[in-house]
Amino acid sequence: MILGMAPMALGLGEGGEQNAPLGRAVIGGLLLATVATLFFVPAFFSLVHGSLESRRKTPQGLQPAGAIDEFDEISE
């Protein structure tokens, strides 16, 4: 898409100078969206996921009420 918009952004052909700003805006938007999708979104997800995981962990040696320890006998 970016390569396809390059002639429009360069303003080639008759009346090209009128469409050049539109082509540049489209290319800029595509580049920004691609970078955000590849870098910022995964980084943000990793930060949020890590924060939630650290909140869910219980202090070592303590278990929530009703939790079964792997060494406890389960009576049938």
C-alpha cells in the first residue's frame, strides 16, 4: 500500500500537486499504525499483563482460604 501511494505522494502526473498531501498523509498514517502495532501495543500489553500477574501472586507460604496444597490428602 505504501509503495502504491508513492507516486501519488510525489505528485507525479497532471494535477499531482493537489493529491500529493493526501498521499503523504496516507503513507504517514500507514507507517505510524504499523510501528504502533508491531512495537507499542505488545509493549503495553506486556506491562499490563506483568502488573496484573504480580498482583495475583500470593505471598509465599500463604494460600487463599479453601486452597488445596499439593501435599494435602484429599478425603473421598
